[in-house]
Amino acid sequence: MIPTEEKEDQNSQPPLFGSWPKAYWFVVLFFVAEVVLFYFFTKLYS
């Protein structure tokens, strides 16, 4: 039987990325890209 601590460690991995720092970087860069795209979109159509 797997101890609870090891089971939690296995489930704590992000689904698409190898580690949490990579997932955080993806979220931050995605947010920055959205802000930039919305900025140019509003400049173009204002």
C-alpha cells in the first residue's frame, strides 16, 4: 500500500507541465500576451 504522503506528491504534479514553476510561467506569459493583444485590439478599433 502507498503511504499517504507519497500519494499526495504524485497527485500534486500539474497535468500538462513537468513542474509547477513551468505551469506558473505559462500562466504569467499567457496573461501578458492577452493584455498586449487586448491593448492593440482596443487601439485599432477605438
